Amino acid sequence: MSEAEEAAVTVARLLQKNLRVVKDDGNLADIYVSNEWQNTDAFKDSDGQVTVGLAEAADQKLELSGKNRRRLSVLRVNVWTTERVGATESARTMRGKIVEEVNRVLRQNRAHPNVTVYDFYNLGAASLTHKAYRGAGDTPPGSSLWVELSSENYASLWTSDNAHCQVSNLGSGEYAAMLFRFKVESPEKTVRQITLSFEGYGTAPLQNGVTVAAWNHVVETWQNPASGSDQAEDETVSVTLTQDLPSFIDADGYVWFLACTSSSSDGAVSAVLHCDYVSCTVTVNGVTYCDVLSYRPGDRVDVKPFVFRTEFTVKSWFFENLGV
């Protein structure tokens, strides 16, 4: 049975995945996102902290039978900063930047806070979550035939910018293939839909094109294949999973995604796979709307150094049908 994810967990992940605060020196700020309580240790290594906690919740019936209901949650989202040794700008300035970014993220994602896009942005070979490999066919994950990409190749997957990661194979009957591993952070019982997308194209002597599929770890086979056109130009090919989702999320929370050329090399001309961007979009059973109600300062000047704080009040809800 599907379970609902807590509103505070959903909004915390939304902020963690989407906050992009640029410092005056051009580098991205390191923002620590966590549960409701301020973590003093986080100030040692981070430019700021954002905490998310539940203030109150209500379960409302929408008609007399009580079958159709709305869960309404009011959340506290706090932004915390303090002066730090080696910081390139003041804590007050950093607080202002984070406040503006929290506002932007919540407003832009107000209609779909329960949707998370996982990709390889800013990741390399040292990543402990998402991984990318190259190979010659549709062998299972974990096979020694898969070779992890270099950090330079990872960088080509960060954004959709026409900077392709290219893999090729010349052996007769060999395909050019890439394997992607995504770490899904939500419990599998809360996941409602998974969409795996590959942007790029494939070329081979007999036929151009890309074929993608998702790994079912229960029956140990690639399933739900989808193919693009035979044009040698960028296109997005996707697999959308809505049924039996626990079979596609393994015990460690990983989802495996395969992309390979639709045809193989003939031994004279290589099969080549060009990947511009790849992603895993996860929709959870949880809040389907959130927005900022208000925000106010709450600085602490009774401690040294001062702690600069802004508290947001955020409203969120989702609808459910009890079916009885």
C-alpha cells in the first residue's frame, strides 16, 4: 500500500535539491538543509543553514461522507547564518541571499513540491550516490564489464548544453551503452512515479537511434524498453514507471537506467552513443502544493557571534480519497 511522505520531509528535500546561492566571488554557497532544529556544528563548514519543521497540521473532510479529504500542514522554514572565520562576505549578506533563494524555490515549485529531479549536476567519479558507466551491451548492473566514467565525462552530463559524453565500441556485434545509477532518497512505499530520461543520440552502421530500459531487480532483467527515432541528433527518450515500483528500487534505494545504441557495430564502423543529459524524476505521494504565507526576522543578539535568522511560514496540502 502506498504511504504518504511527511510534508516537512518533502519541502526539506525540495530546498536541498534546488537552492543555488552564488557568493560574491562567483562560487556556490554551501547551504546545510536539515530538520527543524538549528545545528551549531553546521556553521563550522557551511555558509548557512536552512531548517524545516512542522508547526501544525489539520485533516479536513471536503464533503459529508469524509471520503475525500485534504491534509493541510503549516511549516516553519528557518534560515540561519553567523559570522564565520574565512567567510568571503558577512553573515547578514548571506542571510539575505538565502532568504531570496528560499523564496524563489518555493514560489517556482509551489504546484509540484513532491517532484524531485535527480541528475549528475556537480558530481564526478567520487560520487557516493549517483554513478555512470560505459559498456558494450545490456549486461546487468554490477557486471565487471561496466567501467565507470571519468570525472571529465561526468561533467558532460551536468546540464543540457550540447557538450556530449561520447562512448563507442568497434567490436563486431557490440553496442555502445551507458549505465546510470540514481539514489532515490524517499522510501519506496511513498514513490508514486519514476521517469527516467536520456537526452542524446546514437549512431551505428545499420541503424541510428537510442534504446533505453529500467532494471527490475526482482526478476533481474531490463524492462519497459523505449526507443527514439533514427535521426543522428539530440532527442529525449524516456521510460515512465507507475506500477510495481518497489521492483525497480533495490534494497539500497538505487534505480538503474540503461541507454544503448539501437544497432551494433559491424567491426568496421563503430557504434557510438552521445549523451548530453540524463535524469531520474521521482514523484512521491505527498504534498502537491506549497507556498509562502509570510516571513519575519528573528535574529539572536544575546549570543556572540550574532545569529541571523529569518523564519518563513509555509502552507502545504495534499488531497486523498479514502475509498471507503
